[in-house]
Amino acid sequence: MIGIKHHGAVSGVTGSCHELLLSENGILVDCGLFQGAEKESHNAADSCIIDFPIDHIRALIVTHVHIDHVGRIPYLLAAGFDGPIICSEPSAIMLPEILEDALRIGFTRDRGLINRVLDKIRSQLVPLAYGQWHEVLSDESEALNVRLQRAGHILGSAYVECDAQTVEGHERIVFSGDLGAPHSPLLPAPESPEKADRLIIESTYGDKNHEDRKTRRYRLKSVLEHALEDGGTVLIPAFSIGRTQELLYEIEGLIAEFGDEAIEQTGDSPSPNALNWKDLEIIVDSPLAAEFTRIYRDLKPYWDNEALALVKAGRHPLSFEQLTVIGSHEDHLNAVDYLARLHRPCVVIAGSGMCAGGRVVNYLKAMLGDRRNDVLFVGYQAAGTPGRDILTYGSQGGWVELDGERYDIRARIHSVGGYSAHAGQGDLLTFVDGIPRSPKEIRIVHGDAGAKEALKVELQALVPESKVLIPAG
């Protein structure tokens, strides 16, 4: 029987790495970093090590370029992998960019070494158009073809269809990667595969559903209004790829719709000092986010019809008048100091999304203790990360540890789950239900224990003829 092994994203939501093993050859689907508590559960020195055989691995398939899906690729190369790195066309553009940042922060500052690693990665990249079969291997005893389909998670994201043939028979095995929520800005929603004998599916939000887009957009508007009434800063920790661009898209839409309306209201009429929506300053403080926002703009053909219609009408969803991008570290420190001292209403989007590093940490240190400010979470916060602690203890007047020091949380804390990049429980069930013939086996990965168990119960009820299992960590 064709085998499936899991080298990450089994006991939690990070470190995605799965192996499809034919009789003699195999492929990997993703090779990501462990983060948060999952990183701590490994020895620090071992969390990046490739601790499984790779001599038989003929290709690496990348579902998308988030670091928990690609961050171990340099270590895979160091372990001797020299095969093709297969991914979508947009991902082929973005992968070297995200790995350059990861190498610089966690691997080496040696520019020459970084360039050599990136050149090697580029030489191994095999960009695929969506919906196009690609032959990975073929000999007398076994054959494997793969095809990528849109996953709607971030630009370039894909789920992977594997058409495998051995002397024992033929199977279609599907790896979901990370699936996006339907009706997300910018990207088309994923469609179910035409066939899946076995399905490996993520479960990040396997135990809950997201707000619909209209509701979450209203909540985003309300949070911004509430926060900006008293001259505070709204700090949004967001990953550089996906969430930052979707937030800019939605905020530009709010400004376009409510531009001349006052944010602050006093009774039935606007205050004379009220800030209009069109006067609201939006700061993206992340060189990486700025670069990926540029790439998103360059890859408009991969946007959905709604976004393309706005462009045709003369709108600029990712490049508008109120947007300021901060590049240099000096400008970043000046912005933190300026916003902490002055009562200037502002929205700051900065990485990282789970507050485990990046420029957002300096903003949190300066602003968490001030009740005028707000922190708005729009994505999943993994256990063991500062983001999870702020979200958990912020409403209780608690504290969070940042760079070894405790900071009291007096800022208001909000969460708008509808902007998560991940499908909710109902979306995952719809994806499975849309497969014309139910899979013989469904493996649930990439989720906390409770989320996986909840999704398992729902899947067993939805497709009782399928064997639903949760692989052991």
C-alpha cells in the first residue's frame, strides 16, 4: 500500500511536512518550521533538523510560502536534497523572498552564503500552472503525477493532487495544505477535488466557524471607530503575506465608502475635531510586507473578479493615499516613539502575526500599557506565543512576557476571526462534501487536539463510509 508519513503539523499547527511513499520512491509535501510551544517541545537545536531519511525523496511540493510550511527547506538542502521544488507560479516568485528573510534572521547574516542558498533554491524551482498535471517519476514499477489547485489561503496557495501508480494499484491522494475561507478578499475560493481516495486535511479551525464577510467587515469598522475616538493607535499584528494585503483591501474599501463621514461622533452630530475616514493614517511597518504587497499588485491576474473590478473602476486596493510604508529600522523606531508620545489616531499593521518577533514587538512594549490603544488580532494565535497570551490574558488585566520582560496589558484587546486565512469548520466540511465520491480515508492534521477531535466527529457524521483518523504525533 502507498504509505503516508508525517514529519510535522501532527501534534499542532506548525512544522508542516508530509511524506508520500510509493514502493521505492517518495515525495515531501511542505517542509516548514515549528513555532511557539511546538518549537519548545523539540530541543532548540533539533527543531530544524531533518531527522528522517531523504535518499528516496524525488521532489518537494510546496503548498504555499508561509514559514511554517517552507522554513526548513534550507535544512533540507543541507541534508542533501537536490530534487525539484514544485510549486505554483506565484509561489515560485515569493518563495526566495520569504526564505531570504528567514535565512537572515535565523540562519546566517553572511550575505554571500544567503545568496548561494537562494540561487540553489531558484535553480530547483519548478513553477506549475494551476490544474496542470506534472510527472514526478515513472518507471516499470511505479509512477507519480501531481497537480496543483487553488486553495484560497494566500496568493499562490494550492492543494496537491497526487496520482500514484504502483504494482499494487492506483490511488489519488490529496493534501489540502492550508485551505482559505470562502469570500475572502482578493482570492477565489477553493473548489473540491474531482476525486480523492485518501485525503490529508488541515484542521486549524476544525472546531469553529468564522463570521461572514459582512459581519467581520462591520466588526472591523466598529473596532477602528471605537479605538480611534480617543486618539489611540490600533495595532494589528499580521503576517507579511496574505493578512496584510487583505486588511489593506478592506480598509481601503471602508475609506472609499465612508470617506467623508466622521469617525468620532458626539450626540447626533460630528465633533468639530472629528477625524474623517479619508483622513485616517494607515501604516505598514514591515519591509517584507511591503515587498509582498508589491508582488500582490504585480500578480493581479491571480486576484478574484471582485478585486479586478475595483481596479478597472480606478480604485487601488493595495496602494492608496492614506497608506504609509515604513522601511528602515530608524524610521520604525521613530514611528514607535512618535505614536507612543502623541495622541494621533493611527492604524499600524506590523509583523509578526503571532507577536513572536518582528517590529510588532517594539510597538507592543511601548503601547500595551496605555488604555487609549487597541490590539486587534485577525489570525490564529498558536499556543506558547505572545499573541496567544495577550489574547488570553488581556481581558483579565494580565501581562505578557516580551524579550524576557513582563509588560502589563491595559490596551483593549479584540479578535475578528473572520479575517483568518484558514477555512472554518463548515468550510472544511463543504470541501469534503464536494468530493463526488467520499474518500476511503481522511487524515486530520495541522490543528490543536480539540480542533482535530471536533472535526473528526463532524466528518464521521458527514461521510460515515470514510475512515477518519488523527495520526499520532
